[in-house]
Amino acid sequence: MTIARDIGNNIRVLREAAGHSLADLAASAGLSKTTLHGIEQGEANPTLSTLWALAAALDVPLGGLLDGGASAVTVVRADQGPTVRGDAVRGRLLHRVHVRGWVELYELDVDAAEQVSEPHRPGVEECLLVTEGRVETGPAADPRELAAGDSIRFDAARPHVYRGLDEHNRAVLLMVHH
């Protein structure tokens, strides 16, 4: 499936779940019914402002329109992920994490030594974006190698590892405590 089809499918599913007709959602978002139909069919490439209007009308975060679904471990490579463009901003959705709790943001330097982290409490997820170098990380039983621009999301309630693979390795870590 293409990104446009994923977005269109997500909008249709969210619209139907909310009980909106095509005409109702189009009017709420300030679009024509024909435009919305084209977006839902994956035949249109909506602008960032159009997606924001649809997200607001559906009362969902923007990522709810962009996300193609998630598995237990999700790796997004530097050249992947749905991208939206505006007049001055380009955004790439890396991961969506539904949370009621705390989100902690860390800047990391990752050395070449392997660190095995013990499981965190149930409901803790980690999202890591490599900003420099290469890092091996993820569940201890199935770690993944990531390069600058790649990201990963995984359940941190299992043993997990961190190991830098280059001389200088940096990353941004989100710890999500549900």
C-alpha cells in the first residue's frame, strides 16, 4: 500500500468509527466532498494543512491519519515513514505511542560497550532516534542495527540492549511510561 492509500484508509476508518458521513466530514474540514472522496480512495496527495483540518474535524492527532499500524518492534529507516509538507515545515512520522502517564526525553551518547538493561515495569516503551553514528538496540533476543536517521520502538518491559557501533554514536530516547 502507498502512503496516500494508508492515509485515505485511516481517514475512512476514523470517519466511519465516528459515525460521520463523507459530506459531514468534508464540511467540518472545509473540503469538498469530491476532494475528501479522492483522499479516502488514495488518489490524492493532501497538503499538511488539509491533513490538520481533517485531524481536527475527526478529533484525532495528526499521526492518527499517517500511521500504517504497529507491531511489537517497529523500525523506521532514515528514508521511510510518512512525510507531510507545509509551506515551511516538513515532518516525518516516526512512531505513535498512545499514553496515559509520563514521557521522558533523553539525549544519549552510546559507547561501543554493550549495555543490557533489565526489564522496566510493564507498560514502558522506548523509542530511540539515532542522530549520529550507528547503534544496535532493541529487545535482547532480537536487537536491530540502526544508522543515523533510523528509529525504533519496542517494549522495554523485557531485557533490552544498547551498543554503539561507530566511534561517536548519539541518539534521542523517549521513555514512555503508560
